[in-house]
Amino acid sequence: MANTTILLREDIDTLGGRGEIVKVKAGYARNYLLPQGLATLATKGNVKQIEQEREALLKKASIEKATADAQKEQMGVIELAFERKAGDGGTLFGSVTSMDIADALQAKGYEIDRRKIVMRDAIKETGEYTVKVKLHREVTLEVPVTVTAEGGDEAAVAPDKKGRKKKEEAAAVEEPAAADE
């Protein structure tokens, strides 16, 4: 396989930082990196040009990091809550994905790309979770996420290991309904 030496114009998580010279497969460079403007061929002229631009790039990077730090300070108090249909064991019918979290953040006024939300897998059970949001390659925000079952108090009664509600808790939930009659 043919490799090509390229000069990165933007930070790419899997390859490296802006201004670095890396070797990649020729097809990856030709079909993705070069057309997207993420990289240029590492010729002598391009390397000299990047060296001249390096000071401007360092200023731009420091501004981006400062902006990300300010955004982290501002977003530090955010907590997200989702209410989803769930079964007896707290297993969700569906899941909470990075797209759902991005939509919830957008509803609160923060425009975050869903690809910057770091989740191993979608959330498939009720409970409290911490989701990482990558604001900059050096700045990561941890957002607490609470997933509850639809239906309020009835869904909040935890089942025992066999999936049945505990007698005392089930009676406590049913008592207020009996008092209303």
C-alpha cells in the first residue's frame, strides 16, 4: 500500500495536531483529508508556509482553548434529566444517545456537536450517569445525566431480584390511592 506524507491543517484525533507532518494511506489523504481541507501535501513550499503561519496558528489555538475554558465555566452547572419509558427492572424501551444529549444541550442554549459527546454506549437503564463533552482537545466537561422512568412514583419503586415489587414499598405506593377513594 502506498503511503503519503501530509501536513495537517486542523487537529484530527486519530492522527495528530495542527501543523504536524504525518504519513497516511494515499487513499485516505486523496479521498478525505485533502478535499475536506484538513491537510495538504507535505512539500517543501507547504512546510515553509506552515512554519510562517505557525505563530498565527498558536494564537488561534490559544484563543480556542480560552473560549473552551470559558464555555466549560459557563456550562459547569448544567444537569440533564431524561424521562423515558422503562420496564420493571429499570431497563429502558429505547435508549439515551449522544444525539439526545446534544438536543437537550441545544434546548438549554449550548450548540454542541454530537460527535464531541463521548459515550461508550447509549444509556439503556435508569439511573445517574456522567457524560463527557469534549469542548477542545485539552478541555473536557463532565455533565451529570439522570434517566428516570415515565410514570413518576410507580416506576420509582425498585423491583427485587425476581422483578417483583417489594411488599412494603408497593403498599406505600398504593396507600395514597386508597386514601383518595
